[in-house]
Amino acid sequence: MRISDLLRMGLKNLFRRKVRTILTVLGVVIGCLFIIITISIGHGMDRSFEKQVKEYGSLTTITIDTYGAIYDDNGNWVGGQEQKLTKDLVEQIRAMDHVRAVTPVIYIYGRYISGKYESGANIMVMDRSVFEAFEFPELMFGEYPNDEDNSTIVFGYNQPWEFYESNPTSWMNVKYKQVDLQKDKIFFKFDEWRYQRNPRRKEFMLPLTNVAKMVETKAEYDYNAYMDLEYFEKIYMQYCNTLTLDDRKKAMKELDEYQQIMLNVDNIDHVEEVQDKIKEMGYQSNSLMQYLKPTIEASKTLQLIFLFLGAVSMFVSAISIANTMVMSIYERTKEIGIMKVLGCVVKDIRMLFLYEAGMIGFIGGVIGVGFSYLASYLINKYGKPLFGALVNRGGSYLGGTEVAEVSYSIIPLYLPLLGLGISVVVGLLSGYFPARRATKISAIEAIRTEN
Amino acid sequence: MLKQSRNNKSENIIEVKNARKIYRMGKEKIVAVDDVSFNVKRGEFLCLYGASGSGKSTLLNLMAGIEKLTAGQIMIKGHNIQRMSERGLAKFRQNTLGFVFQSYNLLNSMTALENVELPLVFKHMNRKKRRRLARQMLINVGLGDRLKHKPTEMSGGQQQRVGIARAFVSNPEIVFADEPTGNLDSKTSREVMDLIKGMAKANHQTIVMVTHDKDLAMYADRIIHIRDGRIEKIVDQLAGNTAETAETAEAGGPEENTGQTEQGLEALPAHNPG
């Protein structure tokens, strides 16, 4: 038989048994729909996951704080411990496998002064070598501290905060000022209340002459300023010299211990491993992975359930296709016999039945793809109560802002093709044995069959 | 194309040698065809005549390659059809054999035209050409106004005409007819028989027909009486003599009728059953 005749005859046969064909197709539609939606939700979650990661920092970053909270296996808080973060510890961590970069972190607080105006200052002090390894944002102007010039202070997009009058004439009417980092003269002062100044010394005032500013990231970078550790130690010594003898010693001691250690691991899969090693050394550490892990796992579980449902319904539809084809062969036994006697080669009979089964799969696949686009649209529009919790959970831990436009289900171009392919393959596979059976029908018996 | 070989009147197109068919029903053996030998000549109208259960239908099925022999051999055009592959047999049927059945065996889902087209579909003939051939064939059998009718919308006689059109549409060298009028009344039977014989003679085609009806058997050039799976006697209608053995003298010959067309059907000599 010619291909065109085969197609025409197959379609005609399907059309002849309309209701049965429709019911069988329906099974394929549901299976195809489930599979496509499952994968599309997977893509949606991946996407929102990436978004979150961008917002809350790198997933490969681990931090160790001076106070380490201890959690049990279920993530419940069971206690805490004071942790001494020393230079030795930094070096020990630097020597560990998979650690790409490590830096001590010191948070310093003080004020920026510009003429009559001032503003709160919070600066993170880090080793200048890690800015690149930690993938810090690009700069609008200036440069990150480097070996030639380590004196740069890098401001986040929203830094410094708005300046206000230091000694307003009236507290009811405080004046504010927009300060231009590049033009206005600005000084940095350490908080005065911590240590007592030697009255015979001049107050320490650091002029901010070398500044840089980051582009907007919508992440925590926007609300911090950054300084090189070496440069900080230099100015801190100058600052200490202005203090009273007692406080100078106390202040100097602060340099021996850091407030935080940050490190970057080469691969997301090694985060837990490195954290475990740090734990063995007796330190508690934190990473974004810890927070996101339950989310990832929950979403994976949900996807697995959907995929299972998809596989089951595909399997059921395969059975139903096979059943339809077997029924159809019983009904058409005589027809097959006549065709054989009239000189139809066995291959054509097999092809005819395979084609009919494949066609059921194909039609089901096409409709399934259509429905899955519709379902995807509905999920994105109304699916928030069900999927919102999963997608945004990571955010709520970290107090991030609500993501305005979230797609819970994303259908990339390959997905409809995959769904269609699976449907057709299921059709062909489940049609294979019935088709083989059709070819085995003996012509003489088929002709004798009454129907 | 085959005219020359067809004109060779002494050529045996079918040779049945010691054909034997045994059915096994549990422990019992039923001998349906018992050591039968005979030849069919090109262009001959042969009738296998016998009561029901005599094994004549089985013999036909064996000759058509629908059933397998237990012993012996059947040669058609020099091919041992029992040795053919399934595919080879299908191709052979497409090109050489036509079938007319008692119960018509039309596909009820298809129109008359599509039914007649079917053998040509299997031969990979293009749609336009086979449509034309099938239409012409239906016109020839007098169903020019029934092309789009389904078998269920036609009378038995009309259905059998469709069956005949289907059997002859690919211009086969041999047509097997199994009780072609078994389900028809006597008047329609005669029409159908005239049609079959007329078409076969017009194209010098060989016909092997099975019947239990003596009147119908008389249409044949030669009648082989079958009883209990054996040849009882062979009657050569054209020569008018009766032989007890399978070997029959070639007499008369089908040439007498080769010039005949369908139009001359009514004028066929009425064979008087002796």
C-alpha cells in the first residue's frame, strides 16, 4: 500500500469508531498534560529559584559568625555557642578543599559627616582579594580596592543613607541633604560612645577621597559599604592612637578577632561538605543552601508526585490504546482476512494498525499540548495559593521583598515537542503487539468469521 | 501482454499432484482431501462439484494458498504455492488471483467503488488510475449507478456483482469462486454465473468454481465430481465424455468463446444437464 492510502484508511477506521477513539485519545491527553505541566512547573521553580539567588546572594557562600546557632537534623534550634574567629581559623579554612576564597569580615559602625550634616555609616571590611571571587556587582564609578590602591570605599547603590542636620535648630524641622559622593567633602567617624578619646588628641576623622559606587542589584549589596581589611587596619591604628590608654588596648584587641568569616565554595554541591568539615572543627556555619534546601526538596517532591501521576496516566492510556486496538482487531478479523486474501502484504496490515495506534497518540498529544498551555496560563494566574508557598518560601526566611511577577509554570519550546513525542511513542508501543497479532490472523479463519 | 502464452491451449496453469489435507480434531483425523491429482488448463472454466463436506471447498482453499497442504504439491504457473513466503504469496495473489466468495466478503465500511479498488490499493496503483478501473469494472457488471453505495445498502445480487468486479478488476489470470451463488435466488444466480463466465471468457481467464448445485456446474467446461475428498469422476462438458481418472483429453478448447464479450452473455449456449 502507498503511504497516502495507509493514512487515509487509518484515519477512516479511527473515525468509524468515533466514541472509542475519543475516549482513548482522552487518556493520552491527560497523560501528556500531566507530563508537560510537571516539567513546566519544574522550570518555573528553577526560574524563581535563580531569581532568589540573585536577590539574596550567592548560593556557594558560607558564613561563620561569632555566635553559632545549633540546629538538630530537623532544623530545630537546640542551642548556641560563642565562636572565636581568629586569623588561624581563616588560614585553616583557606587550606580546605573546595574553598575558593575566604575572608574575615569586620562590621564597623560610625557616621559620615558632611559639613553640618551627618548620616549613619555601616561598613563591611573584607580582604580585597575576595571581591572578585565573591562576584561583587559592577561599579557605576571608581574601582574596587586593589594592590596599588587599597583605600577605596565602595558604596552600595542606596548608600550612604540620607544626610540630616547634626544640630538642627528645631527638632520639629530637621533639614535633609542629598550628598554627592564625588563632589561633597565627606568624613567618616567611628562611633564615639564605644571608646573614650584622649582629650589631648585630635578627633579621628577619615576624609573620603577615594570612593566607588555599585550599580543597583536589589540585593543586600545596595545597603552596605565595603572597605579593604589592610586599609582598615591602618586607619584603625590611627584611630586607636587618639584613644585613652586603657581604651586603646581594648580597641586594639578587637583586631585579633573577627566578627564573621565568609568563604566561597567552588561548587553548589560542595557547600554541605565544607559546612560539615567546619562543624568538625567546632564551628557552626550558615549558608543560603540551608534555608533553600527544604524549598528545593519540597518542590522536587511535588514534581516527583506530578511526574508519577503523569507516568501512571500515560501507562493507563497505553493500556487503553492497546485495549482499543485489540478490540478493533477482534471486530475487524474478517476485514483483515479479506485484505489478506486480496493480496495485502503482512507489512501493510501491521503498518495500518501501528499507524492507527500512533495516530491516537498523536491526536492525544496535540490536544494535550494545547491543554497544557491553557493549564499553564491558569496556574500562573490563579495558582498562587497552591504554588506560591513553595516558590516564595526561601524569600520569607530572608525577609526579601515579594516577587511581583512569578511564573509557576514555564513551557520552553522543547516541551510541547517532548510531550508530543512521548504520546506518539506510547501509542506506537502499545499498538505494536496488537498490530503483530493482527498479522497473525489466518485468512481462512478470518473469512469464515461472521460479523 | 500475456496473450501469447494464454493462447497456448495445452498449457496447464494449475497442477494438483497427490494433494492431501488432514485436519486433526483432538485425537481424530479427518481426511478432507485425499490424494487428489488433476490439472487446470489456461482459460478453462473448471467446476469442483460435490455435496457439502465433500472437501471441495478445502481443495479450493488449498489451491488458493489460503490453507496449507498436508502432503502433495500444487503448482500454479510453475510456482509451488505451498513453498511461497507469506509476502510472496500476497504478491502472487495481487497479480495472479481473484476471489469470489459465497458470502461476498465485501468490507461494509467501504462503498462499492472502494471495495473494488481495494486489490489495486494493495498493488500500489495510484488513486486516479484505480478509481477509473474500478468505476469501469462496476459499470461492466451493471452497477454504474451504485458506485457510492455501501454493501449494506445493496441486494445480495448487487453485492455479488461488486464481489465479481473486485475479483476481476486487477485482471487476474485465475479467479477462484467459492459457491458464488450460494446465497442468491436462482434467477440472480444465473445472472451472476453468466457474468462470471462472460468476463472470464472475454479475457481468457481461468476459473475454478466450487458448487454443490448441479445446474451451476453445467456452466463449466469441465466438472470434477468430488466425494469424500476424492475425485469421483471428471466430466468434460465440451467433449461430452466422462472419465474416471484425472487425465482428461483436451477437446474443443476455450478458443471458441474467446471472442465473446459481456454483451453476448445472454446468448451463451445453454448447457443441458444430462
